[in-house]
Amino acid sequence: MSKKNKNLINVVYSTNPNFQYQQNEDEEQHTLSSSQQKLYVSIDKKQRAGKEVTLVEGFVGTEEDLKDLGKLLKSKCGVGGTVKDGEILIQGNFKDKIFDLLIKERYSQTKKKGG
């Protein structure tokens, strides 16, 4: 498939000469300022073989900015982690430390979730 046709959705082949394909318009999502972000920090064990991860959810913005925030949190905690599906996963129980780091980075609407 050529590059120009990769964003086609609901591909239908028609003999109608006036038929127009629907294009999947990828809008560039703008990142909200840090003071407008509503982030939630929680601990998760589900489907992780009993190991704890600290989960940061609720980020609104580009994937690149989310990866930068994830990289910052991983380096400050000194552990590994990943960014996927719009969430930041940090290995280990760093709920309080990450909450404090986010507040220090001006994410003022950050909340702790869970017990």
C-alpha cells in the first residue's frame, strides 16, 4: 500500500468515478500546561506477577511530552519504567516520591489514587 493510502478508513472499492475515500485525519494534540494537567498517581499490581508499579494517569498532550515526563520521573527515582497507552509505569512503590516530584514540577492538580 502506498504511503498516501495508509490513513484510509473504511476502505471500500467502488466503480463510482466520484467516490472519495475517507481519510483518517490525525490531529496533533496540544499539551496542556503543567498547571492544567490533572494527573493521578496510584500503585498497581494487577497482571504484573505480584510486582508493584507506580502508575501515573491522566496526562493530556503529545506522546513526546509524555515520554519526556516519564524519563524525568524514572531518572529521579533511579528505576526503570515505561510509557504506553497514555500512562507512565514506574517500577516499584514510589507513590509519595512521584507525587512530590510532580508537585515540584508545577503539576499542581496531581492527586493520589487508591490506598
